[in-house]
Amino acid sequence: MDIQQLTHISHTRQKIFIIDDSVSNIEFLNLALEKKYHVISTVQGRLAFSIAATELPDLILLDIMMPDSNGYEICSQLKADPRTQNIPIIFVTAKDDEDEEAKGLSIGAIDYIIKPFSLPIVLARVKNHLELKKRGDILTSLASLDGLTGIVNHRSFGHFLEQEWRRTIRNRSYIALILVSIDHFKAYNDHYGHLAGDQCLKQIASTLQNTLMRPADCLARYHGKEFACLLPETNHNGALTTAINLKDSIQELKIPHQTSPTDPYVTLSIGVASTIPVPDSEPSKFIDATKQSMNKAKKNGRNIIKGLEI
């Protein structure tokens, strides 16, 4: 997540998922909502969770009583999974019963719409809940970003790494990590001043972000002058190629660094590690291996890349 992705949240058409066994109900709601929102639907409750986990809608309109499933069970399943637990759910029901409403709210629904529909009420409630969802998404995104560079911060990167590590174990696939350190950055700050140093960090972060080719790749500010790049589904050769591209992209900027004993322009020392995680393993050793590669790059003259396949 970066500033561009945050802007994307603000301007993207929000998605509504309708789960109802009545085709006429779906058609009625779709006709009312499709002008402003992206609407998807299913009449099969048993498919509701898999569709929601794939599509990740901004709001779900969920019928309680369906022939092949129970809306309460679907709601509980959605709220139990990290991928879908924050999607707001509005129950749509013909039952105007306080006990039923209390039951639905207790398992995670945020509202009830009673059949037969009142179109103005449906539109107003959907609009209000989607606005709240968008504000929550923006606040969550802001909390995950580094205040100076606008890319993912260290804390959020740790959460992302944990999630990808677990997913990679399940898929038995590769994962790679790149750690980047700006060479002689203290000398840069001392010579050009901290305002220039901040500008340098922002320029480097933006360039590294723009160099990455895949949306799944995550760039973060790891420490003061260090950046981390997590590459899911990437083997060692792929990671080394990405590291070369990152290094070259910064050299092409030709940011002057008069006090660097390595080069007259700002350069990077880069460490790379890749692995196929085994069950019950933790990513901490993976991080340590990448740090060792980065430190080896520093000790061997800087402005180079060192890699390790675990």
C-alpha cells in the first residue's frame, strides 16, 4: 500500500455482493444499485463464502432464509475468516422479529432490511454503510503507511510478511526478500542537511516503488535508511533480477553524493534471500539471512548485491 493505492481506495467504484435465493429480489436490488455501485450476486448460499473471499466486496446484502443454507451460518463463516471479517453485512429478511434481529447483530451483521423493500431506505442504508466502510479503509491504510515516504511502514510490513509466509507454506512455493540500504547516508545528511536527506528518501522510495512490476510485491520503509521488498511467488533468480532493477533505477537518478567514498552519486547496498518455507517455520530466520546478505554487500565495498538461497 502506498499513496497511489490510497487514492485508488477513494475513487474506486465500491462493490456490493447480493446473496439471495430470489432472482426477482436480486434483479430489483441490482436495478436500484448498479448505476452507482458494482454489483455481483448469487442465488446459491453455499457459494457465498468462496465468492466473498475472492471478490472482497465492500458490502454484503445477505438473505437469511435460503433453501441450501442459512444466512446466520454464512455470516458467522465470513466473520471468522481474516480475509472477510471486516466486510459489513446487512441482513435482508421477511422476518420482522426482535429476537431474530438481535441474533443477527450479535454474530456480526451491522443492519437489517425488512422485506418487502422500501427502495429509499435500501439506498440510504447502503450509502451510509459504504461511506463508513470507505472511511475505515482509508484510516486503516493511513495507519499502515510511513509518514515521510508514503510507502508501507515497518509494523505493517511485519504483518504482511507473516501473512505471506503462512500462505507460502500452504502453497509450497518460493518467497524472496530484498533489503536495501542507502550507502553512506549519514554522510549525506551531514553534508546536505536533513531536509535534503528527507527528500532523498522520498525520491528513492518513489523510484523503488515504481520499479516493482507486480501489485503483489510489497515495498516498505524498514528502518531509517533501509527499505524492504517482499516478493511472493519469486525464486532466487527472479529476486536477483528484481534487485538489479532496483539498484539500476537509483543509479539512473544520479543523486549527487559528494562525500561518498564509493561513488559521486547515491548508491545502494542490497541483500537478497529466497526460500521455500517449511511447515512450523518462522520468518525471523529468513529476515536474518537477508540482513546477513545486505551486511556482506556493505563489507565488500558497497554498491553491490549479495544473495543467499536458503
